[in-house]
Amino acid sequence: MNLPTVLRVDGFRFFFFSDEHLPIHIHVEKGDGYMRVELETFKVTKKYKLSTNDEKKILALIEEHQHELMGAWHEYFNC
């Protein structure tokens, strides 16, 4: 399965799977940590092995790069 990486910042890798579904969301990993966040609402739908500081940093990065992340989703999935 293809895992397109959209962004790498501060050791975080932002990516999606090639067979994604709605709602629009992004997967983020750093080391053993992982988080999945809906891009329109910033709702965290999964999280493990990340500190509170990492979670805050990820959400801030998603807010900062929201347009880029959503654009990559729409471009990749042609929607």
C-alpha cells in the first residue's frame, strides 16, 4: 500500500494512505507515536504514544499547513 508523505516538519511525518475515505484527515507519526486528525475540524480521531506537547505541536502544524494538506488530499484523490 502506498503511503504518500505530504509534509515533514520537526521529526513529524504527515501522510495519508492511497485508499483513504472521508472525512478528510491526515495521519502523523514520529518515532513510535501516531495521531490521526480530521483536517476540517482538527478533531483527533486516534492517538497513541505521543506526549501532550507533541499533540499540541501537531495540531498547530496542521493549522499552519491546513491549506497545503487539504490541497494534497484533493489533488491525490481527484476530488
